[in-house]
Amino acid sequence: MAEAVIMPKTGMAMEEGVIIEWLKEEGDTVSMGEVIAQIETDKSTMDLESDAAGTLLKRVYPAGTTVPVTVPIAWIGTPGEKIPEDTPLVQQETQQGQPTPVEAEPVKVSSATGKIPATPAARRVAGETGIDLASVKASGKHGEVREQDVRAVKATPLAKRIASDTGVDLSQIAGSGHAGKVYSRDIPVAPAGEDRRVALTNIQKITGKRMLESVQTIPMVTEDIPVDVTLLLEMKQSIRDQSGIQASVNDFVIKAVARALQMHPRMNSVFDGDALIYRHEINIGMAVATERGLLVPVLRQADMLSFSQLTERTRDIIQRGRAGKLGADELTGSTFSISNVGMFGITSFSPIINPPEAGILGVCAIEQSPRFKDGTVVERSIMTLSLTFDHRIIDGAESAQFLQTVRDLLENPLRLLV
Amino acid sequence: MEKDIVVIGGGPAGYIAAIKAGRLGAQVLLAEAGSVGGTCLNRGCIPTKYYAQSAHTILELAQGNDRGIIIKDPTITVDMELARKGKQKTVRKLTGGVRSLLSAAQVELVQQKATITGNHEVTLEDGTVIGAKVIIIATGSSSMAVPIPGIDSPLTVTSEEILDLEMVPKRLVIIGGGVIGIEFASIFQAFGSDVTVIEAQPDILPMFDAAAVTSLAKALKKRGVRIYSGSGVTRMETLDHEARLTLADGNTIGADLVLLSVGRKADISCLSDQVSPAIDHGNIMTDEWGMTSISGIYAAGDVTGRRLLAHAAYQMGETVAHNACIDLRIIADERKKFNLDIVPSVVYAVPEVASVGLSEAEAAASYDTVVGKFPLAANGRALASGEPEGFIQVVADRRYGQILGVCCVGMYASEIINEAALAMKHELTVHEVAETIHGHPSVSEAFKEAASACIGQSYHMI
């Protein structure tokens, strides 16, 4: 059955959004995570990514229509597939341009083949609490599961945390507390030494699909370059001593990458079949490991930020990312990504591109290494950078030049701050 | 005469069991040889709290000058006769309340000692035989004696007898550094006695967190209380109106009065040769539902030896009454188990010490723990009240933030511990406590801060 793409609810206050522009035609093939439209909310403009892969069967509304949140605006499936007939729910070209939702039967989506209709907040809470959306009684106007419906499953905060961690579906457990409230003692404990099947969180599901899609569709090459960060480390310390700014090596890398992307714009482009799309903004995604899976919070317009702004924002979005408190717009729209595994002592790796970006930079551990200088051996701090790039866009020499630029900036860190 | 349920003992376990069963519709008789309310109301919790408050008031008055309160004649003495009268008034009010509650629940109260003479038969002191479908034993506990040569002296008192002293002893020696001993040490030091505590174990209050015990011991020592731990009393001699105690290490201590508070033992004097349920270490054994080894006979409270606390007894009393009414087909419900996993315990000394759940050391033995500790010296309410001593400590599991144990020392510790118990019982983690707005200024804020500190979010602490 065809899957609905709904008008997303990206904030508590958001009630409706405007379809600014369709980026895909009916009949186009759409991959998971591909941007199919631009949506304007009361706060910002955002890319609407498809949660499904297939053919864009129907655009329910033309560009310019205002649509209430959670209402299906497009259908994706296989050509010839039937689309539920009870759409559209919004009358077009109403007076004063006000949307008038039509009372209709809830959109029915088969849970076996399709996705349970739910608001993004409901999905997030379900992911956090280990509750299966299919088992939740939906109260949404159009049959979608709302955040409050997920929260209505009665369990203690501790039980919710344990369920989320172990993948237990709380709605299937008969609670021993008042009115069936689930306590931690009600959650079955897998005996030690037995295999456990733990449901993936939504983040893990999406990450898995995107990673697979990435390696299957992008011809990737990884190059390593050693970088002497001795000076950088000294400067980091003196910045800390003199201004109190607690910058990390990662902050310098982001700064250097943002600068290098300005100089090598192809590294900041997207391969689009027979053309390259040069992205006008430099938005850097930072891979962050969280308890629920891998997140990539986005530092927008990184090239426009002063070093102290960059340090502050980076720390803020990483912390909020770990706490699961980032808004949808802070997790989308990156044009280039960085993945740092240096803290684990890794000296080289081949990161996988976050599609549709052209590259991803892996940051490795800093090691004390001997180097020759004027015929004598000196101790230097050496960090390896591992760059994976899309070979359809970039060739080996070009990527090497990009890496050299990043290296030169990091080895002469004063240039980063002026 | 035949009753559905005969409850023996009118303390916290017994009177709650009787009220609960009476309210559910059972025909209940409660036999209590003394006054209803048991040790708690008559000889324990309530009378000692009356004196503990007096001690607190005396110590507060001593601070008066610092606060600009001028007290012209600074001599403070305690008239034990008036103190006793005040205490008795409070006790009478409370026991009167219990009698009204029993009466409203249609419970028949007889003021007689009762003996169990058959599996379904109780005989009163006056010879009356009462048939009982179910018997609930709630006879509590009494002060334990120890075989120290010479301890049987007119100068030795129990924790019950010390409540009715006619005057404040000059030199009081307390044998036993448990909760009762330490509470009386704090009370009589404030009343003007020269107090010495002797504890045979290496530390006083062994069931509390080491940090809390250290903090309390320090405060007591500062007030002049001497604490000898790790050395028991081997001999006591009585000469006229003076006692001389010899310790295991050879030291001798003089005393005008000796309080023996080395623990309590179950009172099983209601049993007879005809009826003898299984006994373990002097306590009546029960299963999780409160049933003894004899079907139809339940036991609840101190007599079971589970937790010797009035509030634990309330829970046990209610549980056995519920289960007995199911046996009698008065109600149809699921049987309940004794649930004593989260039981706060408090030392009403100055400063107060309270704890619930596992100690830091116990928790660390089974969990990957994280500890959040907030000093009352950084709490506005405690500082403004002139009581900056103490802290609140939360021990949580690192993975889920489950609160495993909470320990409070200082102002209002006895009240704040109940907030911790509520959170633990219903599985709020440190995350939820940290998110809860606490009124400001209040000492309870320190609980929120300690919970927040477990997740690195205490903003009032470096």
C-alpha cells in the first residue's frame, strides 16, 4: 500500500505549513530521505524529506497551499498502486486563503506494510520510551497517533527508561500498579546468557537505511592525511588561559573545514544525475553518538560564525543532541559532515558519506610522534584526518587539495582566527 | 462469644489491622492489656518526639543572641514534672483519637491481656474464651536486657522508664548507640545532663550511611556528648546513688543513671503450650502475606522481627487485615504481600538523620552508582534558620538514574525523607526530581539539587 507523506509538525506551536515548492514531479523516483518539497512553517523554511522510497504517485496539493500538520500531502508507492480516496482534506483556493479541513474518515495505513500515521513528536516519544506506535490508541483528527497518546501509556519513569533501553514494548505489559501502571518489576528480565531481540529505535532504523543507501549508491574513496597539531594545541591552551573559551580540537577542525569548503565549493555540492547542485550555505553536520543511536546535529552557516560563536553553538547542539532535545530543523540540511573518533584512540577509518553530501571528514586521535626537523628528531602532536568523498563529484587530486587546505589551516591555526 | 477476627495488641500494627478489618465489615475484637497505641504512642515514638522538640527549642534558644534576640536570664533548666505532664497530654490526645477510630470502625476493645489457647480460640485474663475465625498477633516488642554483671540495678532504666524521670540526671550513661540511645543522648544533653554513649560495635547507628553517622557524631561531640564505640560494658557496680561501669578496655565511667538501650525483642507472651507457631530468633515467623505457620493466625509489626518501626507496622497491619478479610470472604480481592522495600528511618537527634533505601556502600555493591551530595551550608532556608549543618545525599544508578538510596542530615531531614520515599516508591528517577520545581527557599531544594548533581545539573554547586 502507498505511504503518505504528511505535513510535518516541527514545533509545539505549529498547526499548519505551506508547500512552497515541489522538488519532485509525480512519477519521479524518490529515495528515502530525499528532499521532495520545501515547506514553510511559521518559523522557517525547511526541506521535506521522504520517509519512504518508491515512486511519487501523487502530489495532493499544488505549491502555495496551506495544509494543517499531519495531513497527507503526497503519496509514495509503486506505479499503478491505488491511493486512498479520502484525500485531499484541504479545499484549495478557499476564501481569504484560509485552509478548511474537511471532516473525513481517518487516513488508514496498514501497519503491516505501511507506516503508522503519527506526529513527529509521537514518534520521538515512542522511540524514547519503547512503545510500539501500532499498539497506541490514536486520538488525532485524521487517525494519527499524537504525542499525548504515547504518553498515556501508564508506566513509571524508571520503567519507561528501562523499556526504552531494552526494547520492551510497555503497552504489551500488564502493570501491577494502580490502574495497571507498569513498574520496573513488571518488565521481564531476560535471563543472563540468552539471546535478546531488541527493537531498533527510530534513529537506528533511519541511520541503517541511509548508511546502506549511501554505500550502495555512492562510489566512495577515503584518503588519509597526517596533520601536525602541535601549534594548534598550544593555541587552544592559550585561548583557554586568556579568554576562558573552552575550545576543543573539534572546533578548530570545523572552523578549518568551513573555510576549506568556501575554497573548494565542489566539496559542498550534491550529485544530481546530470548536474551538480552547488549548495549556497555551508552547514556542517557533526556525527554524535547518543543512547538512542547516531545523530547528526547541524551547525548552520558555519563559515559565518566567529570562533567563539562556533565553539558555543557546537557545544550547545551536541549537548542537546545527546539529551534528545534538538528540533527537526537542527537535524537536517547539512551540506558536509564531520565524524570524530579521536577520543577512542582510532588513528584511521573510512567514514560513510551522509547522502546526498559530497564528502565526510573523519577526525582521528592525536598521537605524540617523532618528526625530523633540521636533521634532529623532535616530538610533535600528529592527528590523522580521513576524508571520504563521492568519486562521481570529486577526483582523487581534488580531494587531496581539499585535505591539504584543511591541513594547512590546522597547522597554521592563527589563520583560522583572523 | 465468637468473632471474625481477634487482634491481640493495640499498637500501630494491631489498631490499624482492627480499623481496616472493621471498616471492611468484619466483626473485630481488639485485646490490649495497656493503653491503645502501643509502644509508639505511649512509650516510644511520640513521647520521645515531645522531648526531642524540647531539646531542639533549648538549643535554638542558645542561638538567640546571634539573631539579636536578647534573653535576660539565660539559665535554662527542664522541670521534668511539667515536661512529663505536657508529654502525657499529647499522648492522651493521640490515644483518645485511636479509641475513637476503633469505635467508629465498630471494633470491640477489651483492656485485658489475651492468650491464644487454640488455633481459633483466645482466652482473656478474666477467663473469657473467645472464638476467632482469624487471629492477628500484633503484640509488638519490648526493651531487651543484656547479661552484664550488676546491670540489674535501681539506677538502670529502659527507654520506656526514662520517659517518666522526676528529674534530669547529672551524669547519664547510655549503653547502646542505636537509634533510641542516640535520640536520648541528644535529648538529655540539651536538658543539661552530662551524657556518655557506649557502643560495643565499632560505630554507632550501623544501619545508616557512614557519612551521616560521622556528621551526627561530630555534632553530638561538639555539644559535649562522649561516644565510646568498639568497647562494651563488662561490669556495673552500684554504690548508693552512683553507678560505676567498667568497659572491656579497662576504663571506668561514673553515672547517676544508666539507660539500657541495646535493642528490642518480640513480645510473644500471648502464645501458650497449646498453640506455638514457628519462631525464629525469638520472632514469630510469617510468610510474605503475614500468615504464621498456623493457618488462620497472622502476625504483623515488631513481633515478626521484620522492621521494628511503627510505619512498617502500619503497612503490615493493613496487609494482614486485607488478607484476613479475603480468607473470611468479606471482600473479593487479590491478597497483598508485606511490602517493606522502601521504609524511611529517622534518628530524631539534633541534627536529624534520615535515610531510605540503600546506603552508598550497599548500592555500590550491586549497581554502577553515581552520588549527588548537596550541603545545607549552600541552602538558603537552612542558613537563614541558623542550621547550616548537614547535607542531602542521593545515590542513583548511573544507567537509568533510578534512586537507590537517599540520606539526609540536618534541618527537616525527617520530613524531606518522605519526599524521597515517594519518588523511590513510584520510580521517579533523578531526572524527574531534577525537573520538579521546589518551593524557594526550602530545605527540600537540597534534595532536588542532590538529584540534579547525579546528572551534573546542580546549578547551586560547583
